[in-house]
Amino acid sequence: MIKSKVENIPVGEVSFLTEIPDINKFISSDDALDFPLSISQLALAAQTSVHTVRNYVLENLVHCEEKTKSGHSLYGLCALKRLNFMLFLRNTSESSKHYQRNRISNR
């Protein structure tokens, strides 16, 4: 009989094994950010590329709060949370496709 490798991990009342994490807790450093953010600051805060942010803006998935006099877009906390959520969904979708591809090829 094969023992589970997970059995040695202590599981308290609340842990990553028993609770789905709250997406808002991942953005706990919003006090350290000076909003509104430029597109490069938004990309840095979301740990993605400016190219990815621009694609989401063009697809009308991320919205700018305001624009500077020179026409540069500025983004607020809502845009950061939305961007992080979409990146989470994208990564989940890629993981799911990878799982399905491996499952089918192993038959």
C-alpha cells in the first residue's frame, strides 16, 4: 500500500489544504503603492509584462481611471485587482489544458 506524501503535513483548522484563498489577500501591499499607477507600474505590481497589460486594455478587460494631460493612462487599485484576477484565470486555464492534454495522451 502506497502512503500519501501529504499525510505528514499538519492541517490546522485553516490552511491551504482546507480553504480556498481569498484573492484580495494577495494584494496586501496596496498601501505601499501610490495610486494611480502608470502602465509600467501596473505591470510591475501584477508581475507581468507591459505587453500583457496593453493586450488586456485593448480587449477592454482592464480600464484606466484617468489620463494625464499628455494622454498617458493611469490605473487604480480596481485595475490591479482585475488584472491579477485575469492572470489567475489565465494560469488556471493553462494548467487545466496541460492536465487534459497529459490525461488524453496517457490513455
